[in-house]
Amino acid sequence: MKLSEIGEFGFIKRVAEKAQNSAGVVIGIGDDAAVTSPTAGMALLSTTDMLVEGVHFDLSWSEPRTLGRKSLAVNLSDIAAMGGIPTYALLSLALPKNLSLDFLDCFMSGFLEQAARFNVALIGGDTCSSRDGLVISVTLMGEQYRQKVVTRNGASQGDIICVTGTLGDAALGLELLRIGERQGFAVSRQLDPEPRVEFGKLLADRLLATAMIDISDGVAADLGHILDGSKVGAKVAVDKIPLSDEYRELIGRFPVARHSLALSGGEDYELLLTVAPDTFEQLLQSGLDSGVRISAIGEITAEEGIFFENSDGSSYDIDLYGYDHFK
Ligand code: ADP
Ligand code: MG
């Protein structure tokens, strides 16, 4: 069945039937605006991300269900990077007229499954037609006590720079997809990323991160944002960058420097954070408590700019693979 057979309102009705409200939702999908009650004393966090067919995803290898999961995951990751608790989502879709209803149903079940995992209620959105390609825009709200919110601006000289998980897998996954691979760890990191929501919140609760960002554009670029925000510099030990077994095994297939995708490939959605040296042990303990791998990759310095160093202390020349939409 085609979308044109049920129309915009038929589709919205279908979505409304499947969306589940949470405790704070006073009025969900169906009126001119949603109504929610904020948790007393908490600040509101808002973030939005757009996914455009041909720019952010390719329907020749994206399953609609995982695309639904990912479109919420990238937003969840932004709330995680602030140490926030995700609450409500708005979903806006520009849909090609010939899109099948089956595709949309699978997309929505992936989106709502991800929402349910993180206790997020879908409370509204917008639906229109697109003349060329699918466009997905998700707005996600979250909350946290103002004093606990973790920004990009709090890093200071001597802080230790840490990352969660392993880096470069998602970019490697994209390269593998481009040469026809459809399965495996790296491919699933690209298509179905897992946002670090619980861990981001834990760091905020324990006041452990002096600055934090999620790694969407590669650690080199995203560390740059922390440095700009905090007006400091950094020294990064390239051999401390955590690499997965699959990355170590497969990176040799591509004509790039071994650490290239790990340093400047995007979409890992891991957390990059700075921690004061006297709470570093507590951070490691939090990682152990949560089953999250923590790697210290460098140190914040007073002089601005990033210095990447080899294990012998010499300078490492980074070749930037990262993605700037307008360059
Ligand atoms: P309006 O004309 O007032 O913008 P719409 O007809 O666009 O209203 O939307 C009707 C209701 O359906 C609203 O509550 C809106 O938030 C919701 N809605 C529309 N599209 C979506 C969507 N893709 N996902 C979730 N809710 C949606
Ligand atoms: Mg509308």
C-alpha cells in the first residue's frame, strides 16, 4: 500500500495510535500543540537534528527500522552529552509520494522502539510531502538540574581527556557499506548507533565531567569544539585512541593512515569528556560500575590548538577525513 492511499491524516492517526505517552504528557499528538508538565526545579534541554536522504543516509543499505532507531539515537546522544534525561520528541517528516506504507510502518516501529527504550514520549511533529527524497527531522527535549548540566566550556589546564567505547567503527562501517558489506560490528555501529544516555547522566549526577560533547564529527573536530568553548588547548596521544578488534583487523583494507577514521571519521556517538586529575579514579570506577570502557587519550594544555603525538613524543600529522557539510 502507498502513503497516498491513506493520506497525511491517515498516517498521523496511525502514528498517534502507536505512540505511548509518559507521565508528564498532558496532551500528546492530536491538538495544535502538545502540553507537558516540566519536572519542578529542572532546566529544559532542547536539541534537533535533520537526516536527509542522500546526505545522511542511503536507502540502498538503510533498513527503515534501523533508520527510525538512528534518527532518534543521534538526538539522544546530544542530550546524553549534556548529562540530561531525555523526555519528549517531535518528529517531522517530508515524505516522497511513492514511499510504501510498509516502509513507514517499519520506520515508525524502529523510532518508537528506541523511544520506549529511553522513556521518551513522541508528542507531535509535522508531516508533508517531498518532491525529492526523504527528510527526517527530530526534535528532542530533555531535562536536568541546571547545576548538573555539562557544557563544552568547562575544561581547564591539566584536565584529562577521556572517551567512552572505541572510535572509528562507524566511519569504517560506512566505508564497508560502500564496498558492498552489509553485516558486522562496524556496519552496525554505522547504521544503529547506541547513544550513551545512562552514562552521560551518571557523569552529570556524580559531577565528574568538567566538559563533555558527543563524538558525531570525529574526535579531532569535536575536541576542537571543547577547546574553543573552554579557551584551552590539548595534547592527544594517538596510540591511546581506543580501537575495536574489527577496526584493527579491517582498516588495512583502505588506503588511509591506520588512525585516520578513528581520529576524524564521524558518527561514533561516543562521549568525549574532560575530568580533573583528582577525580579521574572516580571516573574509571564509574566506567566499571556501568560496563563502559573509558580511555584516557590526552591532556588539556594552556596553549591553544591540538597537538597529536606519536608514542615517541614526535608530532603526528593528522589527515582530516571528517565531514563539514559546506566545504
Ligand atoms: P497543524 O496543521 O496544526 O500543524 P497537523 O495536521 O500538522 O496540525 O498535525 C496534527 C497533529 O499531529 C499535531 O498534534 C502534530 O503534532 C501531530 N503530527 C503531525 N505529524 C506528525 C508526525 N510525523 N509524528 C508525530 N506527530 C505528528
Ligand atoms: Mg502541521
